[in-house]
Amino acid sequence: MNPFTPQTTPEALREKVSRVLGAFKHPTLKRDLTVLKALHHSALLDSTLHIELVMPFAWQSGFAELKESVSAELLRLTGATAIDWKLIHNIATMKRVKDQTGVSGVRNLIAVSSGKGGVGKSSTAVNLALALAAEGGRVGLLDADIYGPSIPTMLGTTHERPTSPDGQHMAPIMAHGLATNSIGYMVTEDNAMVWRGPMASKALLQLLTDTLWSELDYLILDMPPGTGDIQLTLAQNIPVTGALVVTTPQDISLADARKGIVMFAKVGVPVLGIVENMSMHICSHCGHLEAIFGTGGAEKLTEQYQCALLGQLPLHISLREDLDRGEPTVVSRPESEFTEMYRQLAGQVAAQLYWQGEVILTEIAFKAV
Ligand SMILES: Nc1ncnc2c1ncn2[C@@H]1O[C@H](COP(=O)(O)OP(=O)(O)OP(=O)(O)O)[C@@H](O)[C@H]1O
């Protein structure tokens, strides 16, 4: 036992640790760690301070910043010579649209949408899913973009085919640690193009419910682009927890993003916020920044609709090249500034989902095998 702290009781130690944790400020903490009851365990053993936190949303980056910011203060206050930190994620299941029953095994379903095609919705969905996993969540990705299922290409899984362990359900295809499924695994692109509205929506609902998702904290749904009947049907019938709208800063894209926000509002799906993709072009030769699609548009949109601007991603050739190779940036360049941006986005999405919603008790997950 450290000579400075022989008299520290477990209660007094907990109180000290709580006070320091409670003062920590972070963009993902709308209320502090003591309000969250995050401190699960603290003990001082052989001069080592053991701290165990339990968080209800994916928080690995926030945790790293916490350690960096408060460790010196904790060592000083407790007389410990080292800290053994532990973070456990027990991710909360949040209330869904109109109290719908969830998908078996899935705690939270996040729809990634866009008012128009080509703004980088699928790219965002893929990198966001991987970033949420890096932040500590168990994550799945469902490609619902029936007219252009690009997820298998982006994950390098185009040759995979789902298997069925019971002749009725599909086992998801695992890629870079994500549980995935896509209409692209089952039909060729030419076939997908002829699907009509009701058929497409039905196929997607089936894909969602007939996949044997393992226990997932977050299932990312890459929606078909646009705000037509299919999107409306999906938004109405899928037990979505929250939606993101991806846009570029360009006027036309913003006008469409606006339609997306209105569509989700109509069916009572909470919009977690806007993601601005291709905010700035970064030249791969000289690093020069250029606002090809204009600036400030998404900010205006978030002011108008009072929703959060969750992240701004640049337009950069390596982001596209990584996706074309089936090795998304978040996994192929984990130390890059782009990965950092996606991880920040993931942290914001996870936090926003938690703070904006209402926690429900996790249902006992049962698999229909
Ligand atoms: N930030 C970015 N930097 C560079 N390239 C990007 C970026 N975002 C997307 N792209 C590229 O732009 C193209 C279109 O992206 P993506 O398929 O994600 O768009 P989408 O909105 O999902 O399109 P659709 O609606 O047609 O499915 C892809 O080739 C992708 O690699």
C-alpha cells in the first residue's frame, strides 16, 4: 500500500475518482460521467489505481481523451503510481419509431439516407459502420440500396454468397469485423434495376428480418437514395432508432436533403443529424483545400431544422480508391486524419442517439433458428 494513502477507504476513493471524472468535459457528454453512473468500480491495490467504466454508447475515443486528460490529477489525488483503466460497453437499446418491435439481436438501427444519389451515402455508411466498431460497438451493415448495391464492392465481398443454416434464414457475410448483408449478394445489378416499388420494399424488409444478425449494438442501414415511395415505406415499416442525412454543400443536394429531413419527420423517425460529405476538396499533390461544392450549406440546414451537424468529410482521392479496392479507409489507414474524422463522426452519432432518445430495457434476444 502506498504510504500516502493507508487510510483511504473505498468510499473516499470512489468519491475522489467520481469528482475528477465528473469534471471531465467532452463533446459526446451532454451530461457528465457521474450523471451517467459510468464509474462501475474503483480500487487502490499495490499502488495501482483500478478504474472500470461502463458506457451506454460507443466511446473509445472519448475514453482515450479522458485518460489523457485526468490521469495526472488522479495519481496526485490518490497517491497511486499507476492507473489500470478499463472500459466496458453496455450499449443501451433506444426507443424506436412508434414503439415498434425490434429486429432480433439488434439493439439500435440507424438509417443512413440521402435526398439524392451520388452524394456519398454508401461511402459514409461503410466508413461510419467501421468507425463505430473501432469505437467499441458490435456493428452490422445492411445494404438497402436496392438499385445500386455498392456495399459488397466497398467491402471487397462481391464474390461472397450468404449461406442458410436452417433453409429459411441467412447467415450474414462477415467483412472487416462487420456483419453484413446486401441484395447485391443475391442478384446481379441488372436484375436489381427492374425491381419495382412494393417488390423492392418487401425484399428489403425480408432481408432485414431474415438475416441471423449476431448480437449487434448498431445496425447501419444504407437506404436507397431519394425520398420517394420506397424510402417512405421503409421509414414507416422498419424499426429505425434514428436517421442520418448525408449531403454535399451544393444547393441542389441540400434542397434534397431538406426533403429527407421532412420525410423522416412525417413518419416520426428522429433525425440524428446531417453529415456533410465532400465539404472540401483536398489536393492529393499539394494538400490545397478547395470548396468545390460551396461552403456553409449544411450549417444553414441544421440551423433551419434544428438538428446537429454530425460531421464534415473532405473529398479526397484516397477515400475513393480505398473503397474501390474493398478496403475502406477506416480499416486500411487506421492512423490517417480521415479515419480520425470518421471516428469523431461515429462518436457523435452514438452519443446523439443516446442523448436524443429514451432508453428501453434490452429485450431478451432470441434467434429464430
Ligand atoms: N469524400 C469522398 N471523397 C472521395 N470520393 C468520394 C467521397 N465520398 C464518396 N466518394 C466516391 O463517390 C462515388 C459515389 O459515392 P457513393 O456510392 O457512396 O454515393 P451514394 O450517395 O451512396 O450513391 P448512390 O445514391 O448512387 O448509391 C464513389 O465512387 C465514392 O468512392
